[in-house]
Amino acid sequence: MTSQSRKLLRTAESGEQGAKPGAARQEMELKSAIVKRSIELNGHKTSVSLEDEFWLSLRQIAILKDISLPVLLQTIDRAREGANLSSAIRVYVLNHYRILADDEMSDAERPQSQSNQPAARS
């Protein structure tokens, strides 16, 4: 985990009023129950059922992108193709971290099929 990721995680965790830093992480390590949250999207109320880990990651991504959580949720909602919103959020978070992991992977760590491919010709 990079220092920027750690800082964002601390910022997202401390978003809980009155919580001690790290308390949210410790609590999440003990349980990963799905929590139903009410949100407002485009003027109508709806709910999403997400594990705390996904909700915390979603908040962290919003901070990283310098946008509000409602704006990020609206972006995910508009882009989803038939999946329910909770599933679309989980896939969005997973893809976000897959891209980060791929960006941080050195050439030596990349699978042979990616690192040794010749450049495409036009």
C-alpha cells in the first residue's frame, strides 16, 4: 500500500464523527456484514446493500478523485448496464483497485504474455 493510499484510508476512516483513527478498520476486520444504506440519486431515494469494506473504499475513491460521494455514485449509476446498483458499485471498486495494482506492477512482475509482446504495427 502506498503512502498516499494509507493517507486516503486514514482520511476515509476518520470521516466517522467521534471515531478514533483506525477504529473503523478494526471493527471491519471483525465483521463484514452487508449494511443497507439509504442514498439519494438524481432526486430520488434508493438503497444499496454493501459490506463496510466496499463503502469505505468507495469513500476513499471519491477523495482520490476529488469528487463528492454522491457524484461518484451518480457516475456509477449512469454507467451500469442492467446490474443492480450494489453490484455495480462492487464491480467499480474492484476495477479501480485492479487498475491501480496493474499500474504499480513492474515489468518483471507482469505475466510473460503482456511484457514480451511486440508493439502493434499500424
